[in-house]
Amino acid sequence: MSAASDSVAPRRLPGGRAVEWLRANLFYSVPSALATLVLLYLAWRLVPPFIEWAFVNAVWRTGGSAACRAAAGHGACWAYIVEKHRFILFGTYPYAQQWRPGLGILLFIALYVVSSRRACWRPWLAWVWLGGLALIFLLMWGGVLGLPYVEDERWGGLMLTLILATFGIAAAFPLSILLALGRRSSMPAVRTACVIYIELIRGVPLISLLFMASVMLPLFLPSGVSIDKLLRAQIAMVMFAMAYLAEVVRGGLQAIPGGQYEAAEALGLSYWRKMLLIVLPQALRISIPPLVNTFIAFFKDTSLVVIIGLFDLLSAVKVGLEEPAWSGYGIEAYLFAALIYFAFCFSMSRYSQRLERDLARGRRHILREE
Amino acid sequence: MILTSAAIIEMKGVDKWFGEFHVLRGIDFSVARGEKIVICGPSGSGKSTMVRLINRLESHQRGQILVDGIELADDVKAIEAIRREVGMVFQQFNLFPHLTVLQNLTLAPTWVRRMPKREAEELAMQLLKRVRIAEQADKYPAQLSGGQQQRVAIARALAMRPKVMLFDEPTSALDPEMIKEVLDVMIELAREGMTMLVVTHEMGFARTVADRVVFMDRGEIVETGKPQEFFSAPKTDRAKLFLSQILGH
């Protein structure tokens, strides 16, 4: 008896439900069946070799690259990651002091987790952030409480990425709201200034802004005045992210019906109250998907600071590979970096989906249930 | 500016253009305290625009408008002061969808009038009882029917304890079976002595509560009169034509 004749009457088969599921989901039409077969073939060709390379034949022991040389070609050299993980996470921060950025990373993650809970969206959260960030900088710089001073030129790795991304978004987001409101202002001077800023910044690559911040800006400053390189890079990134976020926010503002503005005005609300209490809460809610999209892009764009000599996560990986003993393990190193980026970006994405759902609850959602 | 009459709203020689379109032509009009006025007229006659001038949702280009003795001009503070005293109900309700019914009512009193939260909530619950919707206080606007939303909108405007209430076609967006519940609330409000300007085609409402009916056409006030006079013996041909159109079916 052939399988084909069975599938005509799948109910009679033992395990018929599984067959039904397969038919409904994977083989419901000729193209779907073809796609399923192609994907199965690719999985069969790619997955087992990858598992063999990444796990079975992989070298985990540290103690030099000799074992990796022996496994070259058929096994991954995770020993490189084990060996270099502290450099990748903390950059050139003094080795003995690396518990400080380590603690800093944990503090950052704790701040993200606390802020993600809506029950914590209270005024005190602002103080928690201020306190948390002050503590992180205290840890990183030191110079007090017996912690040796570490200049920010030596900060690096994942910690630097988190600093650039967190400060970048925290500063750029509120400023972008002002910029978006300015672009819709009824005052021509304000509107024109905002349009020029947005179009100018969006018209140049981030790299050129970073170059300007690191190379050109010092030329224009009076002698004796110098702005820290990290700060300059941070400002350039904020300026860049602001322009993009402003356009996202403006899209949200445009989606709010005129009646909402009129109702707020008719009640005697001033411009700022109207915006803060009525318009922005609605506009930002509908802007969550594109906002998070921009946040994610920005998080990864922080890796461009490598061109002005800052060692973020990705450049730390690259620099580690320059050591002759470990050259040639780029795949492992970049996979590791990709995994870290992915963990942060995927969390942002999942969180934004949950947030959208939560904020929609009590409105359209309940209406549909009734 | 010294208040010289009992009028709470005075318009003198008001003109308004939308671009090339002359929406209001030489409007002279005043409303006494406690007066209830129904404004009617064909669509595009400028009746909504006239009401929206009173709280400066639109601005006029010529003439003078005084509300409670304050002249409406570009002074933002004066405009906000007038808006605090003038409540408005819109055709499309315009409730704030991200706030509960109760929050819709307490928002302006707490932020604009600086009323303590507790007091604002008590006032809001009183008003919701008055519009017979107190049990919906914790729902969101989208969970209410059109008639319920419009009653909430009336309560929201009343929460500012306004001296004047403007209604811009308050029942036009409602299903027929919901019109009465909104009109009943408005009739009650009128009986309590509120000064009201109502743009509507509900002639039954006009007969019941209006002190004066104002008929507008092509940006002009064509005729004003007591409701019984206006409906039974309109003086102008334009008013006759309009009445025959809306009462004819």
C-alpha cells in the first residue's frame, strides 16, 4: 500500500492527526509542497555540518591556539572566544579592573528590565535612571572610593556599545519629539530651522558626521578647549538619530485626527499640555513599531565609531583577530558578536510587540470581545 | 474693556474667509446670558464656522468678537481664558481615546483649573450621573455607543463649569435611536439656565428650548426670530425654502 492512497483518507491512519497537520500546514498546495521539500533539503545539507562544526568537533579548551590549528577546517575554535571574551566585552579597560565595566553591563541590563515593566512607569523611574547612570559613570571613571581613575579612551567592548546606544537613544528621543513638533509648528522660523536640520542630517552618512565630530570639530574650537573624543562621538550619534526619530514621531503626529487637537484646545489646554497629555501619548503609541525599528538600527550603528578609533563591541572583535596567533578565526568571533547584537535587538523587538499589545488592551481589543 | 451690556457674546461686523471663499459676511449678533439659541441653515451656510469663532477654533479677519467682555484677538492668554469659560461639544464627539471616561472629565479641571484630583473626580462622577452614564466611568470611549460618547463629551465640557456651551451639530453623527438620549440631556441643561448656542436641524429641540432661532444662508444671518414665529411664518423666501426642505420629508 502506498502512502499516496493513505493520504486520501488520512483519518483512518494511525497518527492521523499528525498527517492532517502536515497536509494543512506544509503540503496544502503544490507550491507549498515544493517549498517544504526545498527547505527540508537545505536543512539536511546545512544543519548537520553546522552542528558538527560548532559543537561536535569544536575546540573549547584555552591555552594557546595549537588545538585550534589541529581542528582547523572541521571544527569551530570557541577557545578564541573563551580566551578573548574579556577583551570583547570590556575592550582595553585595565584587566584587573574589568569587574567594573562588568558590573556596569549588569546595571544597564537591570535598568532596561526595570524600565520595561509598566508598573514601574512612575516619576521615581527617572530618579532610578539618574542614580543608575551616575553609578555606572562612577564605576567606569573611578578616581574615588579607592577605585583607580580610568580615562574613557580606554573604555571599550560591549560596555562602550551599551553606553553609546543607551545615552544616544535617551538623549535623541526627547530631542526628536521637540524637532518633530517644531517641524509642525505654526511659527515659520521654527519650522524652517527644523526642516533644514532634519534634511541636512538625513542627507549625510553617519560616518561623515563622526569624522566631522572627531577631526573637524577640534579645528574650530579655540586652542586650549578640547571636548572628549567619546563625548564628541556621542553628540554626533545623537544628532544623527534625532533627525531620523523626528520623522518617525512626525508620522505619528500626523495620524492624530484634527478633532483631538480641537477638543484639547476647546477645553483651554495650553499648547504644551495639549501635546503632552493628548496628542503625544496617542502619536507615540502608534509610532512604536517604526520607533523600535530606528532604535534597533541605531544600536547597531554604534559600531561605526570604530572609524574614529573607539573600540566598541565589533571593533574589539576585529582588533582581537589581529593577533597573529589567533588570526583566521573570524567566523567564530563574528558569530559571537552577532549573537550579542541579536540578543539585544531581538529583546527590543519582542518587547515592543508586547508593549503594543498591552497599550492596545482596554480599547479596540475589549470592544471586539464584547 | 468695560462691559456695557448683559450680552455674554457680541459679534460686530465679523467677516471670515477661507482662502478666496467668503464664509461669513458682516455678522452682527449677540447672545444674552442664559439665552438659548438654535442656529440652522443649509450646509455651507457658515453656521459651524460662526460657532467655532467664539472659542477661536477659527479666527476672523474683520470685525470684533467679545466673549464675557474679553476681546478675541491673537493674544494666546486671552484665548485660553475664553476657552476656559466656553464649553464645546463636537459632531464627532472627539473624546480622548487613550483616557477612560472619568479621565476624560477630570483632565481639564485638574490641569487647567488646578482642581485637586479628589475634587475633580467627585465633580466628574456628579456630571456623569447627570448625563446618566456614571456606571461607564472606567471604560474607554471606544467601548461606548455613539449616544453614550456624546453624553460623555457634554459632561466633559461641563466639568470646566463653563458660562456658555457651544454645540456643533451634536446629533448629526448619531444613529436615530440615540438622538433622543442626547437631546434629553441638552434640554435638561437648558432648563437649568445654561447659555447655549446649538447648531442643529432638530426642529423639535428648537421648539422646546430655543429663545431665538437664527437662520443662516451663504455666510449671512438671514433671519432671527422666536421659534414659533420662525417655524410657522418665516419672513424670507430663503428660510421658507429651507424649512420646506427639512420638514418636507
